[in-house]
Amino acid sequence: MPLTPKQRAEAVRRANDPAIFPGLSRITRLDGSVGGIHLTNHQRIMVEWFGKNPWTYTIKYRQAMSSIIHIADQLRHVSYTPGAMGMIVGDKEDTYKELIRRQSVMYENL
């Protein structure tokens, strides 16, 4: 059943909302299953911050589980902002390849 223009506009508005988009994304979890993102308190704070400050540089502790939120927000930007491009940088080749793989899984499962 095709969407009406009003429904389509609402869907795009919701998908472009930094607080809603991570819930629409599906990721590969630690156990290997694919499912929705269940935000931790730290991730919720980051999502709120990204919504208010689109140009954010984050210094964090290891295992903060913030990389998922960063790549979800980047995917949201490049998907819904005309002309936007994204770049993933890692300190090691394995790091950025894993982030690109995770973002690909998110994109494929939108």
C-alpha cells in the first residue's frame, strides 16, 4: 500500500530525528543476531547532544558503545541531507573496516 504524501513527509521527519533514527536502525549484536539498537544511558545522552550540536567531536573512554551511535547518526545525515557526505576514520585498519561493516548492516536493514 503506497504512502500518502502526508504519511511520507511524516516518515521522513521521524527518520531525520536524531532521537528516533537509532531505533529504526538494525545492527549486528554481540551475539551475532541482527536487531534494533537498545540505547544505554550514555548513548541517549549522545543522541540528545547530536540533535543539538550536529558538529560534535567526542573524546570517550573505551567500550563506551558510542561508535554505534556515531555511525547511526552519520548514516542519518547522509541519508536525509541533500549533498551530505560522510567519512569514517579509525586508528587502525581493522577499526574503520568494522565500522563500515556495521554501517552497511544498518543501511541494508533500514
